[in-house]
Amino acid sequence: IRLRYRYLDLRRQRMQHNMKIRSALNKAIHRNLDEQGFAEFETPILTKATPEGARDYLVPSRVHAGQFYALPQSPQLFKQLLMMAGMDRYYQIARCFRDEDLRADRQPEFTQLDMELSFVDESGVQGVAENMIRAVFNEVLEAGLPDPFPRMTWHEALDVYGSDKPDLRYPMRLHSVDEHVSHIEFRVFSGPANTDGERVAALRVPGGAVFSRKQIDEYTSFIARYGAKGLAWIKVNDADAGLEGLQSPIAKFLDTAAWDGIASQTGAETGDLLFFGAGDWLQTSTFMGHLLVKVGEDLDLATEGWEPLWVTDFPMFEWDEESGRYTAMHHPFTAAIADSPDDLRADPANALSRGYDMVLNGAEIGGGSIRIHNPEMQQTVFELLGIGEEEAQAKFGFLLEALKYGCPPHGGIAFGLDRIAALMAGEASIRDVIAFPKTTTAQCPLTDAPSPIDDRQLDELHIGVKSRD
């Protein structure tokens, strides 16, 4: 109903406030980047379909029968071409489009702040972006952000927080307790503790010993959604009593050395509850990370204020079991931390990228990387992603040709302005900071879009519509 009568919904004080915050955000961005010597350029909306990422929105061409434009998922390639053209500092508040399943923080069309700089490394891009975000929050909300932002590698973020976008407002951490349980007879723990690529992770919940068995079972069901096969737990009823002070189905498998090690590492005290997950390192880290946030929310443990963070050193590639090939963790134009194409080919599974994300209160608000500026390295990345030379030429030939004419080292970052505005306004959904958003089924109740078009228009576009019956 709110979206059907959006022009009435926007009259409410809350929505007026949200829209003014968004307007102030845009003004502050323009002002800051202008002061930092950036030039604003527009890039095409009608462009070429890309093979990576989400599905494209396609636009049929009337004058080129049977051919299609794509709406841009990002201005990525155009901003790289601008660097090759000598436009050293570019930015744009750009509309982007992705035909993907929607949720609270996604829309089929969205707005991002797009930035690119020449002759920079990671710290150069991060410094400019961090200064901009700090100035914008100060101007719009009179909120001070730390200087500098803390930094954490992707591996450390998963290991300690179980997420590549950790929310530092929660005081809890994950602890790897492999060394303390590797010798015990409980194979659920000792198996992963003695296996490369696996882990046993513990989460200390302060005061959690008051949880009922029903509450613990509910948390077990919760993490099952993320692939967990079970959740072990220990209530610390009396920390001074050692093993005798524990209440747990697994306490009988522990010896004094194991418990003393766990207690020391986690800082367990009387009245605390320890949760344990075990198995594959990434999967265990991930479901325990979801548990950390869920418990933190339920106990209202988040501190007040803003907690920004840079996450760096992402894996270059992810292995996709279904397709049997690597996919890019960020995108195929991200540079690797590798000295040569041969070094990258030698061990792609463990290659790290020069990518970085800015995280704020558990939300990824910006992501970027240093780009590939060497034609041979770009061809190598395409090759490792299963994009053959012929396909690469057909889809990215213009980029590969441009690289041959000389390209400066360059990098950039893109910020999701809808997410930033939602955080600033204290809204859970980006729909509440967008004037005319779509529903979760990508529909506009106000205008009744999408809608059928008549046969005359279809004929002009040289297309027909198939019935799904």
C-alpha cells in the first residue's frame, strides 16, 4: 500500500527526513570530491552485456534487428578506459542495474558512487575514500569517524568474526581451540582439529549460562540454515571448580588440559556459555559468524556509534563446484598480489587479490581494488576464469586493445549510496531511503511496471513473446 500511494507515503515526517538525509549525502559527496581534485564524468547507460556477476537487464535494438544493449551493472570498464585516456581522478553518482533476486538491501536499479584514480596503490585509494566518508558523516550527521580506519585481512575477519563484513560493535569473538582439543576422544572435535583446512571454533556468550535448553536448540536450528550439522555447548556454572563446574553433554570428553586451554583462550567466567562449531574452516567460520550476530542482537550487545573497517587481501578466485571452474571473488579486472602471470598460474587456488572493502557496522558500503593494467596479466585472469581467447575478444576486445596503447597503474572503489543513506537514517531497508523503489518481486505498484507491450511495438523491435504455458 505504501508503494502504491508513494506520493502520500513520502509526506510523512519520517520519509521527509530520510529523503533530506539522502540529498545532503549527495551534496556532501560532490563537495568533498570536488575539493580533492576529482572530475565528474558520465558513462553510457546502453552498453554491452557482460558475462560475470548478476544477470543483465537487456534492451532490444530497433535499428539493429536481433541485437541487444545491456543496462550497466557498473561503469567498471568505462572508468578504466577513462584512466587510459588520462582522466586521472574520475567520479560519478551512477545508476546501475542488476537482474537478481532481491532482499532488504538490494534493488534492481540502485545508485552507487563510482571512483577511479591513476598512479595509486591500495593505500592511495583507501586514503582518498576514507577521507571522503569521514567528511561526509561529519557534514551530514555531525558524527566523527576514527582516523585512520582499522584494517583487517579477509582471512582474519573470517577467523575472528566469521564474516567478511564484521560488525565491530559486538564485543564477542570466535576462538580457534584446535590445539586444546586435538588429543581428546571426541572425534567431532579432534577430527577437524587435526585436519588441514578445518577448525574447531568457540564463541563465548557473556552471561549465557541462563539460556534454557529450548533457547540453545533454537540457535542450533538457526545455524543449520548455514550448513551446520550441530552445535556443541558448555555452561560454565562455576569457573573455579574446573571440569566439575561445567554443565554440558560434551563435558565427559574433556580432560583438565583441554578445559584449561579452552577457558584461558576464551576468557570463560562463571555464568558464561560457550558454543562450539567444527568442520570445514570456511563453512564453520561462516555459520559461527551468523551465530555471533544473532546472539549479539538477541542480547542487545551492540555498542553505540559507528565502527568502520577496511577488509583487505581477499582471495583472487573462488572455486565453483557446479561449473567446475574458478570465478572472480570481486571481478575479472582486479589485480592479483602476484609478480607475473606465471606466478598466478602456478597457484590460483591460493592467490590473493589487491581488493578491499569498506565495512560499516556490519554492512559492506564500498568495494574496490587495484586494477589489472597489463594485457598479458588480463589475458591470464580470463584464462583462469575459463574465458577463452575468442570469448575474451568478443566480449572485452575493446578493453584488451586499449591496454596495448599503454595504461597507468590505477584503482578505484564504488560505494552503495542506498546502503549508506539507510545506515545514516537508521533504516533496515534501503527502500525507505529511495523515493520510488521496487518491491521484492521487482515490481512498481505505483506505475504497474513491468507491464505488457502491444504487438506493434514488439514488431518494431523484431522480437516475439513466448508463452510459458
